[in-house]
Amino acid sequence: MAGTRGRGARAGGVPRTPQRPRNDPRQYDDLADEWWRPDGAFAALHWLAAARAAAVPRPREPGALLVDVGCGAGLLAPHLSGRGFRHVGVDLTASALTRARDAGVEVVQGDAARLPLGDAAAEVVVAGEILEHVGDLASTVAECCRILAPGGTLVVDTIAGNPLARLVVGRVQERLPGGPPPRIHDPALFVSPRRLRVLCNAHGVRLRTHALTVHPLDYLRFLVDRRRPVRMRPGGAPLTVYQAIGWRPAESHSYG
């Protein structure tokens, strides 16, 4: 019923919203005012945005295009400020795009499986916490690769498709401070690193993967002061949340 707390909600963590089916995009409208709260429902997305930005290389030229697929409210923007990119964000959720525009992102409303951009348009493509939400993974990955220019970099973070990740991220972390909002994920859509590598390789993008794990001391400090950021450490086997970094060789012309 509208106005009731979803089952499994964390006390004091997520505002009362209608209970939705898992992975229902309407949840982002329900939680629209939470995007920029460092202690809010999307706290972990702030931590992941910092880790994502750390993997973005310097632009080869000022004004190089960086396309932020599934940009949400533009949480990547503060981390790119002053780095010389033209930051374009693509998302389906209008309420999130309004907030991304306010953060300085050039926004485009569109579907990740049909990106409204030309072949080889972007020097950098980032897809943060989006692949585990899409219904057509193969098309979404193909589109991210299609718009990536030769010599360009793809930066992804997502959730591994294995029983451990489905338990830890899809169930346990929903009940912890800083974890994802209840029912925001459908664990059936989580993405195995191997499948992601195969899909990217089919479109001429070479990929390596590693885990992203919470710095434990930072998390303890976050429990005391919910406005403190938490560092995500790269490295190790990609068992739950992981980062993937891909490159299209400079001589490549495989966009399809």
C-alpha cells in the first residue's frame, strides 16, 4: 500500500515509500530526494562514484566526451569537476535527470539498450551500477561498446551473478546502514564477470575485472557519523561488487 514501509526496510535509513516489485524503476522517483544525501538511501552510490572516477583516465584533449550511462542524479559529477571532460549523462528517470542537470551534467533521457549517440562518439564510457538493472544485458553492453572510440576506456561497476553476491548484496546488505534500498535489485539480473568479458570482447573491447570492497575502518566511522564517506578498495577476486575496466584498441573499428 502507498505510504507503507517496504518489507525489510532499515529503521531510520530509508524513508517510507510504496512497496514495489524488485527492480521497479519507480523506486527512483519514490526516493528522488535521497540522491544527494550522503547518509541517505543511496549512500553506497556515492562511495562507488568515487571509485569509478578514480578509474577514469585523463582526457586526451580538453572537452573530450565522457558518457555516463545510467547516470542517475549525476553523482559522478563532483569527482570529474575540473578534469576537462564534457560530461553527458543518459538515464530513463526524469526526476533523476533533473538533479543531474542541477549538478552540471549535460543530460539526455534515453534507454541504455538504445543509446542516442553516434558510433565511436565517446573517449570514455562509464556504466555504474546499471548493468544489474537492465532487462537486455547484451544490447546494453553492445551499445556501451558501440559508442566507445578507438583508444577509449570503458569503466563499469556492477554486481557479480553468483550465489554469494545474491545473498550478500541482494539480501543482507539491504538491511545494513549504507546498503542499497530494499528491493532496489533483482538478484536474478546480477552479472557474472565472465559473461561481461565475453560480451565486451565480442564488440572489440578488452576487459579486466577486480573486486570493490568497503574499507572496514571507514565503514565503522560511517556507523558513528553517517555523513562520512566510505572508501571502496579495488583489488581481489570479483565475488560481489566489482569493477571492470575495458579498452578499445586504437586501431579497432568494431562498433557493432
